Amino acid sequence: MLAVTVIGNIGNDAEIKEFNGQKFIAFNVASTERYKDGQGNQHSRTTWVSCLKPGESSVVSYLKKGTQVYVRGSLSVKTFNSGNGVQAGVNCLVRELQLLGSKQETQNEQQQPATTSTPPTYTPAGSASPFPPENEKDDLPF
């Protein structure tokens, strides 16, 4: 088994597909690598990975275009003939999936001004005072 970890953005909304009577969540993840060559010119290379996650889950509603994800699973490479000659596709059978963020959330954060808020306080059971103590000077040297 070849193991792979991919962090990238989903290319299109995920779909539920069925193969040989088994359901899968199907989606594509793009990962872009940016680098400079020996002359200092900027380049970028995008690799697309076709992902299949066994089972049917409500997570499919969160796998929208632009969502950043972490995917870990087993890797396979498939070759196929196209009008442009032989091409290869990278596939991942997903074993672990984590949502990292979304394009939409990032755009909303950029449009909204930053707000400051007070940190939450915790009141332990059986205690009337919140933690951390408010307006209490500590004697820590740092």
C-alpha cells in the first residue's frame, strides 16, 4: 500500500457515487506548489487528486468547492488514453478526512472588520468566582 497525505482545496462539490453496490463520496482536491527556479522566476504547479471516501455520510454537505481539506489514505495511479496521448491520474482511497476551512469563510473574514472580544471565563463547579480570576495580580515572574 502506498500512503499519501494531501492538503488542498476541493475543486467541485462532492457527490455520492455507487460502484459495485458500494457507495462512496467522490471529490477532487487540488494542491498547488509554488517555487522559484535558479534564475529567481516564480513558478507554480497544481496537482489534482481524485478522492473516494467509502460510505455515505452527511459530511458530503460540507465538501463544497473551495473548501480546504486534509486527506490521508492509500494512493494509486491510473493511466488512460486520451486524445492527447497517454495521461496519468492520481487517486486516493480516503481513510481519514478533516475539514480545514473554506474559501467562503476566508472571503467573509476579509470583508468583515476584525472585532475584539473578551476571552471566555470558566466557573468551576462549587465555586462562585470565575477562572481565570479577574483583576487579581499574580506573583509570577513572567
